[in-house]
Amino acid sequence: MRFGDFKETVTMALDTLRANKLRSGLTILGIVIGVMTVITISSVVNGLNQSVSGLVESLGSNLLFVFRFPAFTGRPTTEMLTRKQLTYDDSEAIAMLPHVVAVSPALQYADNNAPGRAGVTAIKGNGKTMQNTVLTGVVPDQEKVQDFNLLEGRFFNEEDLARAAKVTVLGYDTAAHLYPGTSAIGKDVEAAGMLFTVVGVLEKQKTAFGGGDNPRDNQALFPLTTFHYMHPEILDYWITLKYDDAKNRPLVEDELTELLRRRRKVLNAAQDNFSIFGTDTLQRLWDQITFGLFLLMFSLSCVALLVGGVGVMNIMLVSVTERTREIGVRKAIGATKRTILTQFTLEAITLCAVGGVIGIVLGSGIAAGLKWLLPTLLSSAWIAVAFLCSCGIGLVFGIYPAWKAANLDPIEALRYE
């Protein structure tokens, strides 16, 4: 088909749209909803993916965590609960591995009134109370392992650890709530019935979803020896280690596994009774969640596009019936079956393409509005896919009406009233 004929066909299709605005609008409504759904959900997923990736990056690519349970397991099994706890001596042995730069054993307070919620308690200061604060006992190397940035003050040192000093480093939200508009450094806070002096305040941590509060901003860190006085019953260590280079991870994992199996006296044929995982575990978990979201998006979009396709087929069949005499005249003056077929197919594609463009505009607008609640990121690839899918719907559902128009008998068509 020549460009002039193509342009004329598209112009005729647009004229048909303008002549029957309500009918055409209702026809492409399914296409608009389907494309709008694709653009909106893909923008949200892309934005969340970028935010989660940024959070994982901020945690560090050369970190490993060791605990007796695997990460994100939900309710531990009976076998997991009977596993031997990790010890402080384990962390010291890990620190001797060749590629390990720093190790931080940590203990957290678990509220018995809130099963499964680690470190849920209250901390008081300046006549105020901060709820759900995570109380954690750490060593000075925690600052090096986690790359903590302090807003003010200092972190613990070896002297604080040696003398079990009653000092604490507060998370950003904890300090801001207890001492709003003023420095918390040198002030006292109460936790577990004991008074502690604030020596440092952490900077605000990144959040996974771009907005809201990060639980890591509501925490109080104590020297590990001090934490033993606060909660001597807690001995379930969580060990974090930092190694020299991300490319050495397989080697570090192998050395770590061999060390812990030997120390924990695991039989050769038995499985590990501990878990080693990195920051990428969070990314993999998030990828699984977004895959489910993608399937939901795909299903909703397919249903909407299918409904829109059926509507396009119906309107094109009506159009063929209304223009039967026109088709007869065109055939009588030399139009071929191929010309008629191409014309009506292009009209159906144009109709769906208009719906696709409207859906893209509306979806982009919704994504921009959602930026106030969630991180969103428009993807040119998904915009292209959504537009091509809308055109594809026009092609698939426009073929039959176009074929019917192309096969009309010119004599019978000219007689049609």
C-alpha cells in the first residue's frame, strides 16, 4: 500500500471516530482500561524495584548474615527451634577467616507479649515515650560492618564494651521523638528499667518503598556487654560479617560453612543447622513478590483488552453493514479485495491505537499522581509494549470484519439499501 493510500485510510478511520464519538468511545473503553492498567502497574513495580535495589545497595554487597534460621521463613519449624544457638565464640572464630574484614555479633530483645516481633519495647526520655523501639546489643565493629553514618555524636568504642558502659546510640526517629528540636547527645533515656546516656544519633536510613518510616530508624543500640546486664536471658546471636571483595563471596561462604559445621559438630551426611545469606536475599524475595504482581497485571490487562477486542469486532461489523453500498461502489470502480481488506483492517488498528494512546496518557497521569504515595518510574519499554498490544488487538479482531467486507459481492452491495 502506498503512503498516500495509508494516510487516506487512517484519515477515514479518524473521521469515523469523530462521527460516532459515543459509540467509538464505548468501543475502545476496554482497550483504554487494559493499557492504563499496564502503564500504571508497570510504573509502580519499576519504581518499587528501583527503590528496593537502592536499599539493598545501601546495605552493602559484601555482607553476609549468619543465624540459626533462614531469612524470611515465617514461623520456624520444630527442627529449627531445636537448633543450637550461635555463640560469641563463633563470631570470634569467623573473624579469623582470611577474607573477613569485620564481624559483629548482635543480640536483640524479643517481647514475649508480641511473639515473632523482634525487639518490640518502649524507650523513655524527656518525659516522652517511644513505642516499638528495637533494643540491640552490638560491638564497636558494628559501625564498620554496617557502614553506619552518624548524624551527631560517636559510636561505641572498646572501652565502652570493656566496662559495660551505660551508653546508647539512638536511631534517627527515636532521638527526634524523644528530643524534638534539640540534640539528644548527653541526654538520658530509660530502657529495661535502666538509665543510659545518649552518645550518638544515627542518620535517617533509606526506606524500601520511598516513603513512610524505616523500622531501623526506631532503634537503640547498646554495647553488647551492657545488653547482657539488661537481658541476660537472651543468648541467640545474629552474626553479621563484612568481607574484602564481593567477588570472593563463594569462597567466603565455603570457608564459613566448613568452619561452622566443624564447630557445631554437624555430621557429614547431615544438613547445615544454620543459615548463611546476603543482602541479595531481600532482592530475591522482592522479585518473587513482583512476579506475582506482574501476573496479576497481565491477567487484568488481558481481560480488559479481550473485552475491548470484542467491542472493536462488533463495531467494525456494524461499520461494514452500514457501508455496504460504499464498498460496492469502490469495488465497481476497481478496488480489489486486498484494498478493502487492508482498509478495514487499518481502521480497526487505528481505532485500537487511539484507545492505546488514551490509556498511556491516563496511566502516566495516574502513575505521576501515585508518586506522592509510592515511588513510580515510567518505562518506555512498557509504553511501547502497551501501544503495540493495543494495535495487535485491532489487527486480530479487525481481520474478520475486514475479510467479510472484502468478500462482499459488488452487485449485491450496490443493491443494498
